[in-house]
Amino acid sequence: MTVPQPRTTMTGVAIFLEEVRALSRTETVRKLVRFTLVSVVSTTLSIAIIAVLYGLRILNDEVLATLTGNVIAIIPSYGLNRRWTWGKTSTSQLRREVVPFWIVSLLSIAFSMLGAELARNLVDSHAWSHAFDTAVVIGANLACFVIAWAVKLVTFNHLFSARFEVPRTSYESVASELLDHNVDPDSNANPGS
């Protein structure tokens, strides 16, 4: 008589969840999640600034309100991404980190200015309420953000993950190769003897 064995096979959902758990433990996914969270924080900040500046009519220009909100949000975005997302705690390098970060961020803002200009054209050509106009301006900013987000992720990952190795001299390269392959340097010194 055979004794029934308990079922130990996992269902498709359980397998999927286990794979997601395993993937979530990788450094790449942690960086992706952190970059996304920093992006949410900086986007929320920029949208709040745009909503206050344009919504309360402090700035009546859609493009200027969008520019102001996005430029202010770059400051915490740099610090959070550098320290939390990529784990860099050393002093920032102006030429290798700060300047490229600002260039990419400002290019993203320039892209969002196109969205703001589109929003301006929509707002000016319709007789919507100011609240709806504000929603259009914020929506245009969000749409541009989504497109620029992927480009920034790839660029910032390259920027903050770059390894700057000191080139080895030819002697060090040869010595390293000999050690790596356990080659006796004298074994082929005099092949004819």
C-alpha cells in the first residue's frame, strides 16, 4: 500500500511571487526602486511648486512656473540619488558627477518646457476654468517626466556607477596574467636546452 505524499509543488502564482522576491534582492532592482522613489519625491515637489506658483497666480506664465518648479526639484534629486540610490558618500566630483547630472536634468527640463508650451497653446485656445488649466499644465509636465525618466535612469546609472580604474603598466599586466594562469615564467625561457 502506498502512502500519499503531501503536495510540495508550488502553484504558478507562488512561483511568480518567489521569483519576484528573489529579483527584489538584487542590487539592480534596489537601485531601480530607489531611483523611482526619488523621482516620485522630486516630481511631487516640482508639481507642488507648479501648482502653487501657477495655481495661486504667483506666476501667470505656464512655462516659467514649470521651469521654476523643475529647477528647484533638481537640488534634492541630486543628493537623494547620489547617496541613497547609488550609495555614494564621498565628496561629489564637480566635473564627473555634478555638471553631468545638471546637464541631463536641464535637458529633461527643456523637454518639459515643450510640454509646457503645448499646455500653454491648449489653455490659450480654450475657455476652461483656471483649475482645469492648472491640471493641463501639471499633466503636460507629468507626461514629459515619464518620457525623460527612462533616459535619466540609464544616464545616471552610468554616471554614478562608473569605475575609474588606473591603467596598469605593461609589466603589471604581464605579471598579473602569469599569476592568473599559474604560468612558470622560466618554463619556456630556453626551449632548446
